[in-house]
Amino acid sequence: MKKSDQSPPGPLEYLRRWPLQAWLVMVGVFLYAPLITLMAFSFNDSKRNIVWQGFTLKYYEKALTNESLIEAFGNSLTIAAVSTLFSVILGALVALALWRFRFPGKTVVDGAMALPIVVPEICMGVAMLVFFARVMPWPQEMPWPLNLGAIIIAHISFSFPFVAVVVRARMASFNREMEEAARDLGAGEWRMIKDVIVPHMAPSLIAGALLAFTLSLDDFVITFFTSGPDTVTFPVKVYSMVRFSVTPEVNAASTILIAMTVVLTAVALRMQGDPAAAAGGHAPAAPKA
Amino acid sequence: MEQSWKQAKAVFAGALGPPLFWLILFFIVPLAIVWAYSFGQNDGLTEISFTGTFSNYVRAIEPLYLKIFVKSAWVAGLTTALCLVLGFPVALAITFAPPRLKTWLLLLVMLPFWTNLLIRTYALIAVLRTEGYINLSLEWLWNGAGGLAPLVGLQPLGAFTPLELLHNNFAVVVGLVYVHLPFMVLPLYSALDRLDRSLLEASLDLGAGHIRTLLVVVVPLALPGIASGILITFIPALGAYLTPDLLGGPDSQMIANIIERQFKRANDWPFGAAMSFLLMYLTFIAIAIQAVVSRNRGRAA
Amino acid sequence: MDKMKRGGTSRRSLLTTFGAAAVGLSFGPALTGCSPAAEKTAGAEEAKLNFYNWDTYIGETSLADFKAASGIDVNMSLFATNDELFAKLKAGNPGFDVIVPSNEFVTRMSQAGLLVALDHAKIPNIKNIDPSFLDPEFDPGRKYSMPYTWLTLGIGYRKSKVQGVPDSWKYLFDSPQYAGKIALLSESADLVRLCAKYLGHSVNNIPPEMLPKIEAMLTKQKAYVKAFHEDNGQDMLLAKDVDLVLEYNGDIAQAMKDDPDIDFVIPKEGSLINSDTLCIPTGAPRPENAHKFINFLLDAKAGAEISKTILYPTPNAAAKALMPDDYRNNPVIFPPADIMAKCEYGAFEGAEKAQAYEELITKVRAA
């Protein structure tokens, strides 16, 4: 066992043991190596971007002044943000209902909730296309961001069942005695949900939100079919750029996106004054009670 | 354990109402239209007429397509298994990490997946191809060893033949694992995080090794999380089409590639719809089996 | 309980701040990019145009030049394949004024009633077009489309790895000589048609008896093919993954600029020509502007600007005259006349044929 400078690792402190650390490093390399090369090649002075031909910043300049690329970025981030918000709400609600209640038709609802996960994307894309063209036409030429409405609706529809799955798995470990205790102490229904159930759900809400954000940001097929003339998103833009092969401009744009996301998250964490960061320095080895 | 809905009608309506409404209007209805298409036929180039025919389904279960279904299921299964093996220790490490590190580790796992899928796949191609980084590094090592061999008295090595890492099923599996890993890690983390630590500590105190504790205590308790992780990894992997398209070889096509071509090039939406729904029915059967299995196992634990 | 609750609310607020910050951040850049208010003059169309095009398939300054000349703002959206274009428009036009389909799809879409007949009186620059492009089989009399670019399929190859000049389709379809170093385009119709060409038949009206022969030939050849690519064959060639690819001349011309070891040849049996064209879809909100835009793109100077950027062969004789020599006399971009005589347009022959070709290739790939 590796001797740390504070104390030998406790029985459950897996992160401080070298086999697990080695494993994490290996997975980290696997995940990040292609990404690092991606970012490194955004400085490549070659239009084709196959072989390294020299260092340049000109593709960053191109990407930052490429209006349609920036617009696509903006659209993608907006769609992802709104979609994540609604997906988490809807997903948590339905997970709560399915976990807690017995009701006629429950198996049917259960099955229906699994559908969006199971449907092939192209099938759903076509379904949404037909829906917004024939059944419920989304008005054209609406001001931003309402013109993104059709895309956002489609994204929410395929994201919130994923969130529900994650939240339900978490709720399975909820100790009902706490609920009864709260009830005994006089808490009303909504109070109990707010103060007892939601905090228990919280890690799964985070996990679900991250999942929903990823699904939305990356989606191409469904977005393509629901987008219109004014609503280019980043994946759609990239997919069509690729017909002429991936130039370093695309790499530069992706690097900027990654950097923005990292900065954004750091800002968010700092803004809410992460209590774990504040508490850092006190026995970091103590596992959560 | 569950309440009857009648006991808290307001909460029930508030919790189930909005999601159900959304699901029906923006999912079931559009899907129902496509389901109707699967019983229809092309009428000219743009219209589809509902003729109530089963011919599309009959065509979809021809041996040609069945073979591809089975192969896709096998590849997706392998991907899921690998994601589980790779992802479980990661989820474990994050769960037991100090609180300060937890969010960061989670974000580190998610970050690659906020890059566009196509770009990530091209990055993987750059790593795997004939003159990609793996082969270049191996070649460098080989040549270095070749230079040293005569010093040790061995025969000099021949020319380096690059490994065929791309445009085959190996690359497809690597690509799929690469894309789907966080879908496994997040639910696992979510379930492991709420484990009662005292149970684990008790098991370790009683003399069981870590592996034994893992298998006998952790896995049964975290089974819902594992099951949901498997679910949301296997099914998208089954329906993946970009990865096999870009990374695969001449015989790596998966079912989603075929379905996609029906909706596009072949302009045969009814047939594409029939195959999509067939895929869904099969997946439902798989889910049902898995639900029964995990319920039995959960009962025995 | 206390610690748990504190942990819970802080995580929840993380979520909301995350979401709010994301929205806030995206408001900024996106607002500058949103469509500017269109001016409306009484009775006339708005000074705006929605252009649905392939990516990087326009000159660097073309859209700005058009705005300067006419005051119309062009909003360009992108698609990646003809199939996507068709699928998008099949259910109804979401507001595009000008689109860029390829030849086969012009026939398909006009038959489906998705295209508007062009008013030639509003497109005087048609006089700039080389006469050989004015009456193609896929759109007699240019009723629905104006030519934008054209391209042919051929073999891109790496000179140092290939013996002589591979001037026959045999090397791609029927020979183990370059096993493991071949990449084929995954387009089913193109593959089937070129195989027919290799077997000595025209690309059109392929008799059903020929299809099993083609299937057997490709199935046997599959063992020697490294990959079926989706129009990025030139990248594979540049990266030395393969030494021969089935690709378009424009793509290989661009690759040749980066690597002089690469060359292109159209096999002696002949090949397919494609042509990308400008059309107005049914239901376009601004057909007047659409005609003006098409006319502008056919102007000699504008055409030269476009060709300078995209390097594809142009059907615009006046624009070609303004281009530098290394473009006009490049045998890859403009193959010699005797070869071109053996190249044909692939005609759209109905949905059943397309499905049959699709299924043939599926069988080959599953075998």
C-alpha cells in the first residue's frame, strides 16, 4: 500500500490506492488522448489537417470571426441549457411518480417511458419532422430564441427519460423510514418532497443533468430534422463542413467549446461557493457520514 | 412500500401529469404516425399511403437483415460489457473520493463528451489509422529495438508492419466504448453514492477481501444502478450508426446504418419504419428479460 | 441530517447556476448572430433570402458581394447529402428560397412536385453557361435548374505505390492486385452504375440480369477493399491509409495541392458525371429574390470568385475564361474531351431501382 504523507488509506478510500489510481489514469489517457491531439492539431498549419505542417493561430482567427459558426455555437448551447432544465424537471417528476405510487396502468407508463431510449434516432427524427410539418406546424420566422422551439421540444422529449432512469435508480435506495419520520414530525406532502426526497435525489439530478446536457449538445440526427433555415446548430454545421474534410478550423472551434465549458463550470462552482472547497483542509480523508 | 395514488392525489397529479402529457403529445403521437407508416407503402415519391400491409415486416425478417440484427446485438453487448468493466472502478473511485474532488472527477469524465461526436471520432481515427499515433509510436519503438538488437547479438528486426487498428470491428468496438463510457459511469455513481458505508466496512472488518466485498456486498446492493447503466449503454450502442460508419470496415455495418439508408437513399420510409419498430420490439423483450432477472436476483440477495 | 441537507441544497443551486450561466453565456454571442430585422417595402418581398447549400460550396465574398449589389441579406444553411435535402423538403418547405440539389435529385424532386419552374427571363446570365450544359437529360431545357458546378468520379491514387497509371475500374472492382489498399465510395447507386460501366454497359437502364453479376463481383472484391468511405476518400489517400480511392475529381484536385504524389485518372471504360444545380423549391417565400440570386451566381466575375475558392469544375464558360491557367488547363479538373465523351449522367429511374441498388449493396456488405 502506498504510504501517503498523512495516514495510511482507510479501508474505503479507494481513490488513494495505487491500483485504482492506475486504473483511473489509464481510463483518463484513453478518454483524453484523442482530445489532446484534437486540440494540438487545431494549431496545425495545414488545410487538410492530416500531417503536422507548422504552428499557426490563423484557424482560431477564422473560427472566431466565422459568424455562422458562432451562431451555431450559441444555438447549441441555448438548446442544451433549456433542454437540460426541462428534462431534469420532467425526469425527476416522473421518477418520483413511478417510484412512489401504485396506480392502474403503471406498467404501460413504465414501458412508454422506455420508448425514447429504445427508439433509433433516425426514426424519431423523421417522426418529429412529420409532426412539426403536418400535425403541429411551428410558426416560421419567429424571433430568437423561440424559433429554436421545435428543436428544444424534440431534445427534451428524448432526454428526460434518460434522466428518469438515473433518478429512479437512486430512489431505489431511499430509506422510507425517513419519510415516515418526517411525516410524524408534522411535515406536509410538499414540504417533505422539498426537504427530504429532493436532497436524496440530488446526486442523481446532477448526474441526470450532465447526461441530458451531453445528449442535447451532441445530437445531430434529430436536430437536423427539426431545424429550419435560421436554426443551424453546431453539430449540423460540423457535419456539413466535413464533406470537405475536417479543417483545423473545426478543431479550433471544438477547443473553444471545451474551454468555454470548463470556464463556465469553474465559474458556476465558484459562484455557489462550493462548501466542500471551503471545508477542504479538514481531514479530507473522512468519508461522508 | 408503494402508496396507492389515491392517498396523495395532488402530489400524484403534479408528479405524473406534466411528464405524461409531454410524452404523449411530443413523442407518442409522432411515433404513432411513423408506426402507421410501417404498415403503409410508398405512394409516388413523397406520399405514403396506409394500406395495412405487413410486407415491410416480412421483408425485415429476411435472413439478410436478421443476420445484421444479431451481429449488432453482439457488438452492443460486447461494448456494454467493456464499459461495465472499465467504468465500475471509475464510479467506485469517484464515489469514495473526497467531496472536493467528486464534482471535478465527474466533470472530467463528462468533458470529452461535450465535444462533438464527429470530431471525437475523427480524433480517434487519427490515433488508430495506419500512420496514426499508435502505429507511429510502435514503429519508433520497433526501429529503436531494431537498432539495439545487433548489440545484443540478435538478428536485426525486419521492416515494421503497421497494426491494422482501423476499419474493422475492433475499431468499431473501441469507438463505441469511447462514446458510451459516461452513460455507464453516471448511473453507477448515482447508485453507489448512496450505499450504506457501514455495511462495506463491516464486511471488510469481518475479513472479506476487497474483491469479495465488491462481489458479495456492493454489487447486489447497487444492482438497480448497474441495471440502469447497462440499459442506457446497450440500447444506444445497438442503435449507433455514425461510429460503425466511420470506423468500420467493409463488413461492419450495423442495423442502424441499414435503417438510416432506408430513410435517406432508398427513400423507403415504410420499410425503415418497420425495421425501427422491429428493433424496438426486440429491445423491449431484452429489457423485460433483464428486469425479471434482476428482480429475482434482488430477491435472493 | 444537517450535513446531508446542506450538501443537497448546495448541489441543487449548482444545477441552477450552471443552467443560468449557460443560458447567459449563450445569449451574448448568439444575439449578434441572429437574423437582422428585414426591411419590408410595401408590396415587395423582404430583402432577405434563405439559401440551403453544401458547406464551403460558395466563394468567400459571394454573399457579401450580392448584398452590396442588391441589398438582399442571404442567410445560408447547410446540408451534407442530397438525401437529407430531399428528406427535409419531402414533408414541406420550411422556408428555403434557393437550394442546391444534384442532377439525379433534380429529376426526383421535379417529379415529386418539389421544384418551381424557373423564369429564364429573370436569369439573363444564362448566356454565360457553356452550351453543352444547357439541355441535359436530367432537366431538358433547364426548366427547373441552373448549373452551378459539375464533377466526375474516377480513381485517385498515390503514384509511388501504384504501378503505372491505374486507368481501368478493374483495379477497384475486380482485381486483388492492391488488396487492402482500396477504398470505395459507399453510395450504392454510384457503385452499381460504375460496375455496369466496367462490364461495358451504360450507367442507365441496367438490365435486372446484370445485377447478380455485379453483386457476385463486388462480394468477391470485398475481401480486398479496406473501407467504404463517405466522401472522405481523399483524406484516406493523404493519410496513406489506402493507395487507391473511388472519388470525385474536385476532391482529389484539392488533395493534389497538398501532396504532389497524388494523381487522378478517369478509367478508360468511362465514368459518371454529376452536376450540382441551383433550384427554387415549391413554397419558397421569396421567389423574386431567389431569381436575382441565381442570376448573380451565374455572373462571370461572381462565378470566378466561387471557383477560386472551391476548385470544382464550372459549367460557366464566362467565369472559366477569367480563371488562372492552372485551373483552366488542369486535366484533373477539366478532363480531356475524349474521356468526357465516355462519361454519362446517372438518371433517376424510379424508386424501385434505387431500392434495388440499395439492397444489392447491403447484401454485399453483409456477406
